[in-house]
Amino acid sequence: MSLFSKILSKLGIGEAQADTPAAAPSTSATDTATPAGSTAPAGGAAPISQVDVTAKLDALAAQKGEQLNWKTSIVDLLKLLDLDSSLAARQELAKELNCPADKLGDSAQMNMWLHKAVLQKLADNGGNVPADLL
């Protein structure tokens, strides 16, 4: 499972729901609404219930013992989701999301690009992300 898929899964967004065995029983509630309209589970999941990314992440942050500024830091966002936030993991995620080569060589530029790219991809996959974070 790719790192971005893990992010989606942790937030309960889109395709990640179909990839996880725990999601299979929950789809029975929507089975009556999706079989005729969709062949891919991700296509049926996002329109039915869009995930409020800000609310989910703020709730997770409130439960953590440390202050994590997920709204501006990709490292803190990954830590908040209990995912690997090492440079190697962030480089892997940046490559997965097609980060420009010139940004991969500079970790600060890569981190800024990556944070925006992750939030945009969350929005693209059914997450409700405020425009000021994109």
C-alpha cells in the first residue's frame, strides 16, 4: 500500500475504504444506493459522505499529547496520522505524487510542495479541505 493510500485510509477517504477489509461491512449500508450507479467503490463513496478533513485532523490533534501544526507542516501531518515522517518516507511520498525533480533536492521546498499536494489530493479524493489550505 502506497503512503498516500495510507493517508487516505487513516482519514477514511475514497479508494482507501475499498482497500481495507474493515470497510467491507460498512458498504452494506450504501449497497442500495451504489450498485446501479458505480462499478468502482471509490466513485460511490465520495459523493455519499464527503470527509471533513479539517474536523478529523483537528480531533486527532486534540487527542495527541504534543502540539502538531498539521495545517502548515507535512511532518506534523504525517505524525498526526501515526505515519512515518522521515525524510526517506517524505521523498517516497513526493515521488508518488510526482513532485518536480528540482524540489526533490531541497527538503524545505519539497516539504512545502508536498504539504500542498497532499491536501489537494485529499480534496480530489473526496476530502473536504478548506480553500485557504489548498
